[in-house]
Amino acid sequence: MDQELHILFFPFLGHGHMIPMSDMATLFATRRGVRATIVTTPLNAPTISRTIQEGGEDEGTHANIQIRTIKFPCAEAGLPEGCENPDLVPSSAMIPNFLKATTMLQGPLEHLLLQEHPDCLIASAFFPWATDSAAKFNIPRIVFHGTGVFSLCAAECIRLYEPHKKENIVSSDSEPFVIPHLPGAKEITMTRNALPDYVKSDDEEAESSRSRIVKAIKESEVTSFGVVVNSFYELEQIYADYYDEVQGRKAWYIGPVSLCRGGEDKHKAKRGSMKEGVLLKWLDSQKPKSVVYVCFGSMTNFSETQLKEIATGLEASGQQFIWVVRRTDQVQEWLPEGFERRMEGRGVIIRGWAPQVLILDHEAVGGFVTHCGWNSTLEAVSAGVPMVTWPVSAEQFYNEKLVTDILEIGVPVGVKKWARVVGDDSITSSAVERAINRIMVQEEAESFRNRAHKLAQVARTAVQDNGSSHSHLTALIQQLRFATMPAFALP
Ligand code: UDP
């Protein structure tokens, strides 16, 4: 009989980390002798418990997962009460306060480590100090980035070799330059415009908090036990090898973790705020691959001008659509006049939160306009749905390159400039219309669809018994058991 392995998961307090880490906890808890504790704050606990309920094969799995909460220090960090998620922070000017509050979680987390005495801590990369916390309790810490490995490698090559700062290579913000040293048959280009401002800025003062955190994350990646990645080896193989052999990181690829929710639609549907029955009925009435799904994740906002361009582009495309808009206001000045009346039966607007995995998995869905958040990207890959890429911030411009240039399962809408949370509003309705029609109906659509379909099959095989992700998880659990045996405990 194997010794019990108790793993404590500590996700960053955004949906892009909480959802995949809850799925990951479920995957671990389905293995014999493994139990999981997920640590979060009170207002984020419902997201985690909903995700857990949707995953796992049986009640036994759920019994092996518990949620523990710690208080989020809003007042201490100068935030209004209730700002426990970046999504709930009233203005982007307060994001530094939010990040400050997350650093104050170290004490409460260590208190929980003392009470729970787990065998391992898997914590989001945004908590670089978690490696020190784990070391205090003599347990391994594993890093979770929330992104794929292509973007990790590309960002690291840019950080190390700084091509964007070499004037003989790049003379303007819009001039493409090749990402140096990145493996692969194709050269991948970027522009300074598409890089995050904390990477390209020379102004240490202005960007100090973000650049400090990036440095600390890189250090903790090297000093921790390893990195767990929500991806599958076959998807990003050459980059996974490069990350290991050249960049010297130890990583396990155990995704797509959302496939642990692969079973019953009714469970997946619980994630949505809309009456899922109505949505499903509408999708059921549409022809296969005829609906384009438009959603920009849990944090991105657009100006009213940009929303209007999206609406006009959707209408002009002639396609059926589901469009998720993160606004619940009833005054819809951002919609073109008469839009909802004209689109009746042809399109659905979901205000707020949509059951995304359920929608992407439906056979009526044939395309996805996405901000290229990693979870959304991987969920589309898992469902075999081609994408229109509309990156906004974070590492999304790298994910766009993976989708369009490497995997060739999508087309760019044409965003040029990295922005924070509120997207650039430069995309015209005709660019939206053109890109949608390229993946939905034009000549190339068939080849995008075929490639996407094949990748989805590989993804599904990866998580099945003896598939690559399944085997990586087995190997990781074995290594953790070995590392936590008394004779081999960390010094
Ligand atoms: N999501 C969802 N419904 C929504 C918006 C987002 O279920 O209306 C989920 C989506 O399926 C994904 C996560 O929220 O699992 C968003 O993560 P991603 O990395 O794509 O983007 P982020 O929100 O972190 O920018």
C-alpha cells in the first residue's frame, strides 16, 4: 500500500489560475492514496467548489478534496472590502494594491501549512515566496504558471537576449524581430508593441513592482522542485524539450486539465449564469460548425467603441454567434441600433459568465474569437475549434503565435498593441468580419478545422490511461512520494 500523499494547492486569485488548479486538484485526487487541499479566500471559494463539483468521476474523488479559506487583507492593502479577485478590483490603478495584498498571504498560508502538514505545495507562480514557505516546512514546492510552455520559452528568450533593445535589429515599435534562440523550423517574430510594458520599459521606477515580481518568479522557478504545466507534451514538444534541456527546468505536462470535466454536460453547465437549458436547446437547433463563439476571458474589458465594432462585424459576417459581454448594464448604447432585434434567432448575447467548456464542446460551434488566455486557448484545442486570435495582455501575444504560426489552427484579427486589461480599441468591424469568415466558411476553413480536430484527438488521448499527460502525472506522484519519504526528505 502506497503512503498517503497530501498536496496543498494555492492558486492565484484569478479565474485563469483557480479553474485549472481546481481541475488539477481533482486529477490528483482521482489517484489512489492522494488527497488535495485547495487554499483560497472566502469570496473565491464558490468558484473552486463549483469547478470541483464539475470534475472527477465519482463522489470518492470529491471526498478527497477539501477547501480551506484564509482572509484576504483588503483594508490593509488599501483596497475596498470584497476585492478578492482582480476581476473585482474597481480600477486598474488599484492592481498594485491587489498584488500587495497577495504578498500578505504568506503568514496565513504558513499557518495553514502548520495545521495541515501537507507533503507538497503547488502554488501559482505569482506567489514566488511560496518556495521559502515550503522550505520552512521541509516540503517540495511546485510552480504553476497558468500558461503553456511555448510562451514560457519565448518570454525567457526575450528576457535573456533582449532583441527588442538592440537598435541594429529593431528601429521602431512596429518593426518585427525574430525571437532569438527559440527552437523550431519557423522563425517566430514579435514587435516591441506586442511585448508587455514591464518587459520593454527602461523606467525601473514606474515598472518596479511588476519587474521585481517577474525576477522573483524566475528565481523561484529554478529553486523549486519543478513546474507543473497545463498542456500536453505533443502540443508543444520542441518547446517542452527546450525548456528542459536548454533552459534547465524540470516540468510535468499533465493537461488539458479541463478534460477531467469531460463527462456530463449538466455538470459543466453549472458554470454559467445563463439558463443553460435554453442555451443548449438553441445550440442543438443549429447546424454543425455553424456558430462562432466570442469570449475574452474573465478580466478583459473593451471600450464601447470597440464593442460596437465587434457587433457590426458579427452582423456583417452572416454567421450565427454566441457573444459573451462582461457587462450587465441594461442600457445598451454600445450596440448598434436595432442589433438585438435583427439578430433574434441568429445570435445570443450572454451578459456576465458563460459555460465556456460546454459551449466549445458543442458540435454546433465551429469557431472561437478569443483573447488567447491560455485556458481558453487550450479549451479550444481540446474541443477541436479553430480560433480568431485577439490578444490583449499578459502572455496572450505569444499564445497567438502558437495558434496561428505554429499549430496553424487560427487567424489573427490584427491586434498590434499589448494593453492592460482594457483592450486597445483599434480593430474595425471589417477586420472582425474577415477573420471570422476565414475560419468559418472560406476555403482555408476546412484545413483549420481538420488540423484542430486532429489536435483535439491527441489531447484526449494524452489524458487517457497511459497517454502522455496521464503518465506525467503518474511520474510526478511517484517522484513526490520518493522525495517525501523520510530518508529522502529535503534538507
Ligand atoms: N470562463 C468561463 N466563462 C466565461 C469566461 C471565462 O467559463 O464567461 C473560463 C474559461 O473557460 C477559462 C477561464 O475562465 O477556463 C479564463 O481563463 P483564461 O486563461 O482563458 O483567461 P483569463 O480570464 O485568465 O484572462
